[in-house]
Amino acid sequence: MSVIDLITRVDAICQKYDKYDVDKQKQLDVSGDDAFARLYAAVEADAEAAAQKAELAATEKSRATAIAMNAEIRRTKSRLLEELPKLQRLAFKKVKGLSKEELEARSDLVSALKDRIEAIPDGTAGVSGQNGGSAASTSRPGIRFDSTSDTKFGSEYHQQTEESEGFRQEYEMRRMKQDEGLDVIAEGLDTLKNMAGDMNEEFDRQAPLMDEIDDKVDRAASDLKNTNRRLKDTVTQLRSSRNFCLDIILLCIILGIAAYLYNVLK
Amino acid sequence: MASSDPDKLMLKADKQTKLSLTRWSADWRSATALYEQAAIAYRLAKNYEKAKEAFEKASKGQEMLSSPWDAAKHMESAGSLAKELRNWSEVADFYRRASELYIECGRSQPASDALTKGARVLEEVVPEEAIKLYTDACAILEEDGKEQMAFDLYRAATSVYIKLEKFTDAAATLLRWGLAADKCNATNSQCKAYLSAIIVYLYLHDSTQAEKCYNDCSQIDAFLRSDQNRCATKLLSAYAEGDVEEIKHIAQSSTITHLDHVIIRLARKLPTGDVAALENNASKEQEEPLDENDLT
């Protein structure tokens, strides 16, 4: 059997026999009926852990790790603050074995715990952030990162640094500009598509016309070629040397006769 | 070739065609030649009346010589001269006759071209006649299977109808245009024609007709898949909701901007009348049939 198998078996056995564990039961019994005390203990433990982490983050050199830890702390804070209303409700519940004063003390305890949680530093600037926070909390209704019930915390919770505020605004501006640019492109594409469709139809219309023109021109060209050939034949025939010589001889004879007559008549 | 006084030419030609005791058959060949010369001479002299007559006679001569092509050409010239003389009924007659002669030659394109020329001349003055000429020209082309050429004619006919404010006729013409486009698979023009028809009906503030038209057109696959269909759906739903802003916004959209400019003008004027009233009527109509069902 490997180590892992051993460990799993041990866990299973422990779970089975947990109910026989006296110490554990005693602990559970203490806060068994008292949901408030249980929850209170849990929240307090978490708040302690968060405070310790905050101290660590304050001493952290690397900015990235500091930011990451602060984010973690903020998340924990918001979670704890969410639990607080439940705690409040439980605080007013009557539990057996508790005196009236203790009941009242419980709600005080709850509010004290709330202050403690909020006091945990989470890396956001104090004073200036408060002014910026109230403006920032209304600017982004859509996306929420950490908290869902932040109306209770007031505007101080959304303490933003000036840097992140500016960054967020720039991001918004750039996104709007991109949207505008994309709109312009979309319109241009629409026009192009329409023109392309019309051109397509026009070409469809003109293609058979071009074919007709092609045919007609071909026919005319072949007719012309024929005619030219025939003309050439005729002209060559006319200009053949035999006819030429005949013409010259006959011309000479006529001139001779004319000269003879001229001489006779003179 | 005497380039003498065209009157003399005309007289000579007439003499050659008139039958009398000495002349048993008219000599159309020489007569036609003389008529043509006279007509050209008259036209140069800007004597349109005489030129027109000369062209008419020349055309008749060519007919007698059984060359309908030349006859048709002369008729067209006569028609253009009649236009100068502002003799509108004659213009129509001449161009119709020319078109008939072209059909005799078996050439449908020039026939419809002749009718188109006549229609264009008469657009301003006698629009009804112009429309008749346009529709006849479209019919000629469609018979010959050349629907592609008919698009321009449909466009012209539609714009004349809209100018005359006969919107139902305009919409009918647009639907016929869509049909012609369908036959030659010109889906872009077809969808544009259907969208224009819907807009015309909406301009008439007749949303029931528009919806009927839209339903008819939706049965055609090509229209259903097109941009124009989306635009039409948006427009009709905006009308159903009575949202004036939305209607105006859609009228500015690029799909409508690509239609014919006459239609764009109509679309920019939408919505005409009270859209909310339309909406009430529509909902009331929907309630009544339900009541009848309850009673029965």
C-alpha cells in the first residue's frame, strides 16, 4: 500500500470515529447550540488573519505582490462584511443560558467587529481616496469585482487611487472611440456590399450583350476577310503580266497607226 | 443628287408616288430617297413641321420597300421632331409605331427603347401616357426574356407614379419589379423592390396593407434571408409599438439609404399621421375576432 492510500484510509477512519472524540465534542458543545457564538468566532478568526496579512502587505517590497495581497484582503473584508448582517440577526435571537445583558452586549460586539474589519488596511489611500471613492462608486454600475452589497459600506469603501481612476477613465474613452470607429467601418462595409451587389447584377445584365457583340464582330471580321481576299484575287488577275504586255503592245500598235495616219495626212 | 430646295424635292417625290393614268405603280425607291433628303434639309433649316411630314412619308416608303428597320428609324426621327413641336399625342403615336416596326424586325430591345424615349419625353407633360408607354416597354422586354433590361424602366415608372401620388399603383409596380428580378435571379434588386413596396404602403399610413405585403414577401426565400427583411421587420415592429423615434432612426439606417432616392424621400417622411392611433386600431381589431369566437 502506498503512502497516499495510507493517508486516505487514516482520514476515513478518523472521520468515522469523530463522534467518539471527547475533546472535539466538548468544543462543539460549547458553541453547538449557539450559532451566534460559532459564527462570531469564525468571523473574528478571519478578521485576525486578514489583519495579519495586511501587516505583511505593508512591509512587502514588490509592488505586484503588495497589490495582490491587498486584493485578497479586500475580498476577505467584503466577505466578512457580508456575514455581518447574519450575525446581527443571530445576535437578537434568544438563546437558552444567556442573560439579557449579554444579548445586548452581543449587538455591540457585532458593531465592534464591523469597525475592526473595516479598519483593516487594504492598501488604498486614506483621505484622497475617500473623495474619489464616492465619485467612482457611481461610475461603473455594470461590472462589480468584489462586493455585491456595497451600499451598506458607504462611499468610503470604494477608495480608488487617482491612478486607477484615471486608468479606468482612459479605458472607457478608448472603448468608446473603438466603438465609434467600428460603427464607421460597419457603415462603409454596408455601402460596399450594396455597391458590390449592384455591380454584380449589372455584370449579369451586360454579359449576354457582350457575347452578342462578340458574335457580331466575329461575323463582320470574317466577312471582311473574305471580301479582302476576293479583292486581292481580282486585282492580281487584273495586274497579271500577260494582260500588261498585251496592253502595251496594243497601245504601241495604236500609236503606230496614228503616226502613220498623221504622216499620210500631212 | 440635287441639293436643291427641299420643297422641290418633296414635290418630285410626291409626284412619283401618286398614281395616275401615266403611272400605274408608285416608284417607292426613288421617292423614299427623295423624301429622306428633303427631311434632312428641312431639319437643317429648322422647319420642324415639314421635316416631320417628310420623315413620316419616308418611313411609309421604307415600309413599302419592306425594310421595317429603316421605317422605324424614320418614325423615331419624326417623333423627336414632334417633340420639338410640342405635339404630344403625335409623339406618342410616332414612337408606338416605331416600336411596332421594330417588333416586326424581331428586335425587342430597340422596340422598348423607342417606347422609353417617348415615355421620357412625355413624363413631364402627359404622365399617364408616359406610364402606359413604360409598362408596354416592360411587357415587351419580359416577353422576350430580357427582364434585366426592364429594371430601369420599372424604376422610372415607379418614380412617375410617386410623383403623381398614386401610391398603390407605385407599390404594384414595385412588386412587379420584384417579380422580374426574381426571374433573372437578381436577389439584391428583388429585396430592395420589396422593401420599397413596404415603405410605400407605410407612407400611405396603411399598416394592414404593409403587413400583408410583408407576409407575402416573406414567403420568398431570398427576401427572408436578406438585410432588407431585417430592416422591414424592425420597421413594422416599430410601427406596431408606435415608437416614432425608432421609426425615424430606422429610416436613417444604411439599408434604406441604398434604395432609390424617391423611396428614400418617402422613408424620411415616415411616420405619416398618428402612429399611436394605428396601434389602437390594430389592437382593437385583434380583440373583435376573439369576441365572435366566444359567442359561437
